[in-house]
Amino acid sequence: MDSINKTARTAGLAYLVNIVTGIFSLLYVPSHVMVRGDAAATFNHIVASESLFRLGIVAGVVAHVAFLVLPLVLYKLLCPVNRPMAVLMVALAVVAVPIDIIAIVNQLDVLTLIKEASHQHAFTADQTYARAQSSLASYSNGLIIAQIFWGLWLLPFGYLVFKSGFLPKFLGIFLMLGCIGYLIIFIADILFPQYDVPGFVMLPASIGEIGIALWMAIVGARRFLFVPKGQKT
């Protein structure tokens, strides 16, 4: 149990790092610099809050590195439950990381534009705003694709949590429902961009991910009756 608890707590800490830095980079920073439908205001806000924007990029990289480590630790924890599902969980999670990192390159392009705008005059202000907006749109498009895998990996992960016997079943259910929420967001972004998806769609994912991260980090793995196949009690 000591080894299992240690693995669970390591996974929980990695998950919390991913969640906290992800919230900062994906929600907090954009809420302070992005002005929907106004490229000029967005660019000027980024210039005025360049340190915050840069910190958001760093936080994003940290979040994705943590997300790369997380499924590998979870594999060690959950492989005895069902190895094929654990392999699928890792594969679906890891695929998202290079997509996320490539998306972040577009944020770095915005910083390059800020530097060019302050030292060169090759482009008009409107051209600079348009180029920055294009880079930010490419960043958002990368995240739209990545969120497919942010959702899909929750299905095998939730199943493994549900079946584990040492993690709460109800959190496994919320994780599996969270997969559906992410896919709804993706479909809505692509097919119905004129509509805003209600916030409650992501509620199961939030409860499941934050809940399981806190549970593993604080509680670890409870003493359980699950015995890997082939072993005797």
C-alpha cells in the first residue's frame, strides 16, 4: 500500500500542477488581455501586460510538461486494473502535448511582433494588429484540436478509476462524462461557432479532474480489496 499511495500522490501532485498552471494560462491571462472582436485593443493590452502574457506562456509550457508526466505515472498506478485501457489512456493523453506546444509557438510569434513594432516600421499599426490576431487565432485553433484528446483520454482514465477499487467510483463517472463535455465543446466550436456553449457542459470534467487530483494528492489510494489477476488473496 505504501508504494501505491506514493504513486497516487505523485500523480495527484502532477495533476494539480497541470490544473493550476492550465487555469492560469488558459483562463486567467486571456481574461486580462483578450478583447473579443477587437484586434487593436487585444494587441495593446498584451503590450501593456507583456510580463503577464510571458508568464502565461511559461505556465502553459509547465502545464503541458506536467500533462506529459501525469499519464505515465497513472499508468504505473492503474495498469494492474486493465492494461489495454491503461495503454489507451497514455496514448490519448500524450498525443495532445505536441499539439499544445506547437500552438504555444504562435504566442511567441506575438511577442516577436511586439518587439518588431517597437524597433521597426515595416508594417502599419493595422497590419501589426492583423498579424497578431492571426497568430492568436492559430493558437486558439491548436487548442481546439488538442481538446479532442483532453477529452478522449478521460474515458479510459475514468473507466480505470471506476474499476480500480481504490479510487472513488463517482469520480470515475464524472471523468467519463467529462470526455463527452470536451467533445461537445469541440463539435460546437467547429459546427456552431455562432453559439456559446453553456458553462455547465464542462462541469463534469471540472468535478472529475479537480476531484481526482485532490483525492490522489491528499488521500492517495485507500486500502482496497482489488487483487491483480493471477494473484491470490
